[in-house]
Amino acid sequence: MPRVVSIFRTGTRQFPAYALFLFLLPLGFILLMSGLEPPAEPSSRAARELAQRQTESEFVFPAAPGTHKVVRVISGDLLDVIAPGHGVERVALACVDAPEAGQKFSRQARRKLFDRVAGRIVRIREIAKNAGGMPLVEVLSSDEDINHWMLANGYGWNTPSDKCQALYADAEQAARDRFSGLWDELSPVPPWQWRKG
């Protein structure tokens, strides 16, 4: 009997240490989890649509007719824009064919376009539509022709069409002459050839 009492007493002496451990373990886990970032993209379609509507409602801005706000830069020639009272629309820079993902200079082209227009209010003029119906546009930011700037600094090819050659042949040639951007490479592969594999 004295031995049972002795074990019980030993157990009660160690009980506060166990209690402290059992209390601190969940607390540490909670603190650790509270510092983690939430997922970047909502997982369900309904959650994504709700996030999209909230994003659109944030971009109500005082602007002249025909102006848009750039809400996302997809690549060196693709943008998501929004006009007051309208949804987000994807547009492509007319006459600019930037390197595709996986090609050299694709990240640089996207970064340069991002630096010029992301979050800014721009004027957009639709020039045509591509085969998929996406608007091909001229983008003006603070009266700077962004299409011209991208080509003149070597972050894309001038699309091989008569209209584009007439509009921007000088811009691409200036980049070639200075070996700017992708023209620093010996023989860069145009995206339309790269897409064919």
C-alpha cells in the first residue's frame, strides 16, 4: 500500500509539467498557423467568381470615356483591363508579338510591360480582333504609345502584317539597330515560329 501512495505522489508531482506541455503544444500550433499566408487563388469556382466580383467593384474610378484601368499583366502582350461599370476584359497589344512563356526574354517582356502599365489608367483604341475574337488594341499611358515602346526597346516582334509594318516598322528597326532586348541574341526565334514547334 505505501508503494501505491508513493507512485501516486510521484504522478501528481509531474502532473503540472504535463499540463503545461499539453497547453503549449496547441497554442504553438495555432500561432504557427496564424502566420501563414492564405492561398493565392480561391479553390472553388464560386469563390473565384466572388473574388472576381469584389475585384471589379474595387476598380470604380473617375475616368474619361474610353479609359481603362490595367488590373493584370498576363504576358508581354496581354493585359486584363476594366472600364467603370464594365467587367474585366482581356486585350492584346496590337502589332506586338512578345516572346511566349518558355522563350528567352518572355519574363523580361512581361516585367517591362508590368512596369509601364500595371495599376494605371490608360486609353485604349481597338485596332482589330484576333482569330479568337480578342481585341487587338493600341495602349496609351500618359500619351506614351506602349505598343511602340515595347517594340522600340526589343521586347517583342512587330506582327508581320501590312498595317503593323506601316505603323511600327521603324520601332522594331530601332531596337534591332541598338541590339536592344531580344535583339541582343544572334538569331531570336519569332513566337509564331516557336508556337509551331
